[in-house]
Amino acid sequence: MCLPRQHGKTIGEICDDVWCMYFATSGSSMLYLNKDFKTSKENLLRFKEIKLLLPEWIQLEFLNSKEDIDNQEKKFIGNRKNSVTAMASPMSEDAADRAGRGLTVPLIYFDEFAFLKYNKIVYDACMPAWDKAASVAKKNGVPYGISITTTPNNVDTPAGGYCKAVIDKSAQFSFACFDMNDEQLDEFVETNSSNTFTFIQYTYDQLGKDEAWVRKMIRQCQGDVAKIKREIFLEWPISMDDSLFDEATLDNLGSYQKKPITQLLVNERYSVSFYETPDFNLNYILSCDVAGGLAHDNSVINIIHPEDFRIVGDFRNNKIDTDSFKKLIHSLMTFYFRNSYLVIERNSYGLNIIQTLMKDPAIEPRMYRETKEQLGEKQQRDGFTVKRKTKNIVYGVDTTAKSRDLMMTLLPDIVENEADKLVSPHIQQDIRGIQRKKNGRIEHYDGGHDDSLMAYLIFRYAVFYGTCFRDK
């Protein structure tokens, strides 16, 4: 979970821990880890202070015991045989690996995970031990799990980059989750994540704060721009050294970013976000970048307004397989947006989707296509060699090295002059990660993604270089 500063993301988690360790389980253990040992111990002190806020009669009657242990590094609840321990942050890779292997507990809380040095080593090493303890807790019907709260960190750092990768692989929380039972929630997380986490984030205005509060926080941050972006606007910064855009351009772009105002749960499992109220009669463009559902790249659908090419809504998922993605597109085009037009990447995965959808008479007329001339086979006629040209209809947009370079040449003008169209946080995140490499290529930073951006540029490329949309 990410929240703007001073909104209780840590306190909220520890309140849950107090309930868990005093009322919901017994014979269990929990570990607190943070970017440094001092802060882990501070969180343990908060645990005690929150417990002391409970009514005195509950403490005297049910919670206190002669067996209790209460020091800076450990709390032992005698009546429940539960313990909460603050763990020192590892100072080397070997120490991180040893620490992770020792985490045979069903409950772990990582605070400020994006700043925890060697967080990937600790996490990878702890998984087998945690999973064993968690399976026992699950069998006994008591709480288990891993909770992470953090402030964004620079994605160029190992800790920040790994934390952001965990977030990108997580299921993005949807308000539809409130209406799901346990089985449906499990299916939602399984379908929409590749790591079993759910990522929850609220912006300051969603939490009831206004611009006056923002100005107050900016003053408290002494005008530190980087800190303001991380702790108030929840941006994940990246080094500007090789960025395609300067800070002023990115700041202008960020001023147009919107949060989703509504979500559409399609096929009972896939959440499509909208940044304005959708018009189901309009001929939106559905522009798609197709991945293989192997938890690497994302499959993306951008829903684009036909008048000015602004982003109306989007979908992004790195777990969805091509068959499910095909069904999602079909549902959007035949049930929700019956006048929409489809532009899809014609790569190895996209070709399979194209070949299926082009056979559907309800969809085929609304698929982007180009007519291309190809040289036919040579034939002998009266001793002369004849070359025949044939015209073929080609659906979708080829994403070759050449076409990708052309797409990227369109990007600077769009960002400079049409930033107000790029309201999606996913697209803005991708743009912030675009760099000019030493070989001159324009690509995302190592470990980053540009799938949402490419889904948009595929459409803009089709408009600029193709003829299909001109005919329409």
C-alpha cells in the first residue's frame, strides 16, 4: 500500500497487527522489518502504544500476563503465546540471505520496502520458510500473510527498482473487490497478478485533502521537489541524466494526470479503468499492445476518444493469456462499445488474436487494416517473364524496429503539445521511463516497461502513416 505522507499507512497496518496478535491468533509470530533497525523498533513501540489505547478493563482482564515480554526488540503476549519481533536490517548480501532464510513465521511486515537495502535477497530467501509457516496458519484458519507499506523511491536504485517491479506485477485493487467473497477474491488476485500481491494506493484528494493541505505539505518539505513528488504525489522518480524529456516537460505532463473515476469489471475478473464517464454509443478506438501473459510485459488496451485522441480509459495486465485477452476485446467490442474500432499490434501474439477476430462479422468491419501490394510469382508467357502484383488486406499494425522508431519520433511532439490527452497514470509512468540510450535508441530504462505507451503510439502511428483512418 502507498499513501501520501501523514495518512497513517504504517499506523493502520500496526492497528491490524494489534488486533491480529491479541485477538485473532495464538502460538504465532510476526516480524517487523524496515530500512533500518531503529525504525523497526519504533514500529514495535507503536504496537505497544496502540495496545495501551484499548480500554483498561480489556487489558487487565484479557491481555496482560506475567509471561509477557516487553522490550525494544520483542513483544511476547503470554496469554496468546504470540510474539512480535523487530528485525535488524541486513548490512550485506550474505546477511540478507541468512536473514531471509530465518523468517519461518506466518506474518511479516515490511515498512518502507522501497528503501530496504537488499530487499530482493531478503524476500527471495524468506519465501520457502514463510510459505511453510503460512500454510500451517491457513490450515488452522488463522491470519497469515506479507504486508508491505512504502513511500516511492528512485527506480534507478536496486531497492526502489525491485519494489516497483513487485508493484507492477501485483493485482491493482478495484472497488469491485468489496463485493467479492473469498473465492472470488482469490480468483481476482490469481487472474490479475503474477506474485499474489494486491496493490492499493489512494491519492491525497481521495483521502479528503484539498490544495491547501498540499501547499502546507510543500512548505513542510522546504520546497524539496523530489521529496514532494515522492511523499505527496506518490511518483516513482528516475534519474534525469538520459531521460528523453526535461523536468519542466514532465512536470507539465504530470499536471494533466487523472485518477480513475470508475471501473468496469469485464468477464467478472478484468478491471478496466475510466478517467471520464464513458459514452457506450461512441466510436472509441481500442488500441492494443499484446504480450504473452508470461508475467514479463503487459497486455494493454487504451480506450481513445475519436475527436481529439485523449485517453478515456485503459486496461493493463501482465498475467492475462492471449485467449483471455481475445475474449476481453470481444466483450468490449460486442457488448459494451458496439461502435468501437480496433487497432491491434500485429506481433506473434497479436496475430493469433487478429486471425480469430477477423472471422467475426460483428467485429471485422471495425478492425484497422491496410491494403498492401505484393509482388507475385514470376510466370512465363510466350517466352516473356511477367511479374504480377497482388493486393492483400493486412489487419493490425506491424511493430518492427523501423515502425517502432517512427512511433518514437511522434512522441516528443505529442508530449510537448498534447500532454492534456495523456491523462493515464500508466502512460505517464512509461513516458517518465523513456530514455535515449548510448546507441541512440529510444527505449524504456532497464527493468522498466513501455507497454501502455506503445499501445497509444500504435494508434497514433496508424493515424499518421496509415490510410485506413483517413478513409473513415
